[in-house]
Amino acid sequence: MRLLIIFLFLSFVGLQVNAQTDNAELYKIHKLLQQNLSTEGKYAVYGTTKKNIIRHFDFKDPDGIDTSASNIWKRAEWKTFLNSVDTSVVPNYSLSTAGKPWFKIKGKVKKTMVFAPVIISADGNLAISILELGYSPRGGSSSMVYFLQKENGKWKIKQDRLISISDGS
């Protein structure tokens, strides 16, 4: 019985360490995109991810009207990754750790950034992040997809693409 309790405790600790590692990777990706977009002005970042934002992205055929041969998603490793994504099992998650928000709102903000859950490849080297930028008071929005790759332990944006625009009407 004592061995069972020790095993369960160690398993729980292992799961907690894995969850913290995953949160750290997710934080790095979200922060990279937030910093990348901060040149366009201040954004309030919504406190949780919203899975419905991925609705405009076709994982099996992401070309849309952009069929350029240089698109990163045409590479074999990206095709394999994108084709393996099962959006039905992608969960939403909070953009906070122990109740502390990852992003703070400073000053007056007229734009909102809402992230979809980040999807990371099984090998941990590729990721896709989709976000929606909302503009108030007009109510328009746009959605962007970012293709990220880990290089020397750091996430890098390899390519991005506009996937939808709404004028709020």
C-alpha cells in the first residue's frame, strides 16, 4: 500500500511538472505574438483562449487564395503536422498561472487580442497559433495564423497569414 501511495504521488508530481513545462511553452508563444503585434498599438489580451477562432482556418488545405510555392505549409513536415491536427480534441485554457494573468492591460486600449489554443506538433518543434484582433467601437475584426518553429530552443515566427476580415456590420 505504501508503494502505491508513493507511486501515485510521484505520478502526480510528474504530471504537474509536465503541465508547467507546457504552460511555459504556451506562454512563450503567446508572448512572442503579442510582442510582434505590439508595434501596431496596444491590445488588451483576452484572459482565456477561444477555440472557435480556428473556424476560418483549413488545416488540410491552408492555401486559400494564396497558392505560392514558397508557403511554409507546403513543406513535408508542415503538411504532416497540419494533417495530424484533430481540432475536436483541442482544449481551451487560461492565459494565467496560479491566478496571475500573463498579460496586463496598461492604459486605454481600443483593440482586443483573442488567442485560439496553440497547437504544438508531437515532436515539439512546430506550432500553429491563430488569433483574432478585435477593433472597437466599430466592432470589426481580423484573424491571423502564425506558423512557428523552434530554433535553438526559441520559438520563431516562420510565416504568418491573414485568414479573415470582418467589418463588424
